[in-house]
Amino acid sequence: MTGRHLPKTIAYLRITTLSWQEGVLGGEVQAAGYQWSFYWFFRQDSLQVTPSLGRALIYESLGRFLEHNDYQLEAGGDYEFVLRSRL
């Protein structure tokens, strides 16, 4: 998109599950009226996001956020990150 910038949307994330022993982090994400649940199996570098409706909008940004902040995230914690895409 030369010359144009993608709009920014704030995504709200809540961590509901965290197990270092099992290698899994799970939670919920909300952005622009959409809501998803996710599980990140960090030992296998596998991210599962449901439902499939709108998943492509959040998948890459969520994965980058989780990888960048994994050791700072806590179960029960609320977090935000910016999406740069059209929702």
C-alpha cells in the first residue's frame, strides 16, 4: 500500500491459562467487535485461534505479541497491542 497507512486497532488480550510445565498459554482476544480464544503451545511454536471467523486478521499480530512478551505474561493479566489492518 504505497502512500497509504493501514488503520490501527487496539486488541485487548486476557491470559486465562498458563502452564510452563505443559508449555501452553491460553486466553481471549477482542478487537473491533470480534472475539477469539487462543492457545499457544510455545514449545511446539503452534498457535490455535478459534473461531475461524476473522482469524486471519489477528493471527500474525497475536503470534508476534505472544513471542515478544511471553515471559512477561501472567495468568489473569490483561494486555493490549496494536493491530495494523483493516477489520
